[in-house]
Amino acid sequence: MQIKKRKKNMQLWIHATVCVLCGVIVLVFLAVLLMQSGKQEIRQIPTAMNAIETAAAEAVQTEPSTEAPTSSALLTYPKEDTDMMELTADNLMSESAVLINVQDNTIMAQRDAQKQIYPASMTKIMTLLIAAEQIEDLQDTFTMTYEIIEPLIEADASRAGFEEGETVTMTDLLYGIALPSGADATVAVAQYICGTEEEFVELMNEKAQELGLEHTHFVNTSGLHDPNHYSTVTDIAMLMSYAMQNDVCHEILSTYQYRTSSTEQHPEGIMLESTMYSRMYGDEVEGVSIEGGKTGYTDEAGHCLVSYAEDDEGIPYVAVVAKAPTYWQAIYDTFALYGLIDNGYPLPTDLAVQTSIEPTEWIDESNMQDMQYE
């Protein structure tokens, strides 16, 4: 009996031990499962966060800018008038020409207005504009040098007449730029403002971009020929209309004659005369008054003229002609353009007759020269 009882107790102990061991194994297994499950969730959290961050970053990169666009140009290109007149060689000898109503910003007449031209001394409109905007004291002075004058003499460039060692006021230099088309004055002003002509030309090109002159590039301050120095009659017209809004430019470009200050080299000053007004009065076209302008000439550019006018009602216009065969033809073509405003000047139909016309009685040719460069 005792033996049977011990065997029975042993079996119960073994069963209990097995049960305990099974329970422990089950608990360990469950614990492992839970641990593995928890680790998997923990690994997924950073992955989800990374996805959100990536999406947010992508959203920032692709989100359109809320900044308002800014206009890069002060001027807008003129649009064609509904009644715009297309000019040809049959009625205008200048190879490029444009007449713009400044008030409406419309092109009234044109011939190859977007064709590239060499602007010659019409360049000096930009030089004058930059100088008028940059110079703070017009009574300040600059002393002319041999290095400025001698290269211009060799280039046969037009000069105001200032001499080496002459101390000149800024006012006199500005008139020297616009009236007699003095390259000596343009280089002097450039050196006064920037130190070198090259640095001043950078200002000119920056201003061209600021104004929105899309087809203009300058290489020098005077318009001396260079293949990379170019514009269009439309760009020049836009430049002229803007320059005439500047009080200093308006006053100078509207002047016929001006005498410079007394200096040691010129005790009585120098009488400067507009190359445009020396060839016209400005009232030749009925109903129109030409208020200012600038001529230009090189062999490559031909004879050029940009002018600003107002009609009897005060409406402003700009006319530009380029590559006319003679300086008189540039004048005649300009009159013909303004004549289109109110039939105040005949548009020529017989060019052979027109080009044979001699200067009229009121024009004094005694002081005029057809220089290599104007």
C-alpha cells in the first residue's frame, strides 16, 4: 500500500511539474509574441513620421510663391494705332522711321521701326539722361585732359570745343553734350560720375533695361560706331519721351543756343548751337511745334534725327528717322511724319523732286559741316 501510494504521489508531482512547465512555456511564448508585436509598431512610427515630413517638405517646395510679380520696365512698348500708316521707300527716304503719339502710346506711322539701327549721336540722349539723374551739383567742375580730347580728334568726332586744362561746369558739359553733340563733353561727364567711360556705359545699359528698351545696347557715351552699339527707332523714341519728362533734359534739349561760362581758355565762353535747331525753326509743320531733339550721323548710321513735338492741343509726339541719305532729308522726313498728325506738311510722293530741293532762305549754312561723325 505504501509503495502504491508513493507511486501515485510521484505521478501527481510529475503531472503538476509538466503543467507548470507548459504554463511557463505558454507565458514565455506569449511574451515573445507581444515583444515582437510591440517592436514592429515602434519601427513603423518613425516611418510614418518620415512620410509626413517628406510630404510637408514637398508641399513647401511645390507651393507657388505668394509674392506679387514686379514689373521690370518703366515703359511699355507702344502699340500700333488702328489707322497706323505703313511707310515705304516710295514716300520716305529714311530707311527706318516711327511717329508715336506719346499720350496714347500708339504708333501712328512707321517704316521698319523694329529694324536694328546704329543710333550715332542720338546715343547722347541716354548720356544726358544719366548725367541729369546722377549729378547733384550742376555748378561743380571738371578739368578737361589731353587723354579725353586727343582720341576724339583722331576719330574726327564732333566736339563742343573745350580744351586741355580747361575747367568746365557740369551745366556747360550737359549743354555741350546735347547742342553741338560734343563727345568731349560726354567723356568728361562719364569720368566725373564714374571714373571711366566704361563704367558709365554700364549705367547706360542698366537704364536701358530699366526703361524696357529691349533692342538697345551701348558701347560708348557718344555714339561713335561700333557693331555692338545699336538700337531701333522705336527704342530711341521711347527713350526721348522719357528724357523729356526730366526737367534738366527738357530744358537743354529745347535750347537753340547757349554760351558757356568764362574760362581762362575761353574768356567769352563758347557759343554752343543745337545741331537740330540750326537746320529748322520747329514750326514748319502746321499745327505742330517741335520742342526738342537730337541729330546723329556716322557713315554706318546715316543721318538720324529724334525729336519731340506738341500739337495745338498740347498732345506730345516723338518722331525718329534713321539712315537718311542727307541731313536735309532727315529734316524733311521728320516734317513729313509730323504732317501726318493734321495734314500740316506734305508727305512726298516724288522723291526725285524733293531731294533736289535746296535749303530754304531762312537756313544759314555758313557754319554747317557734314562731319565724319556727329
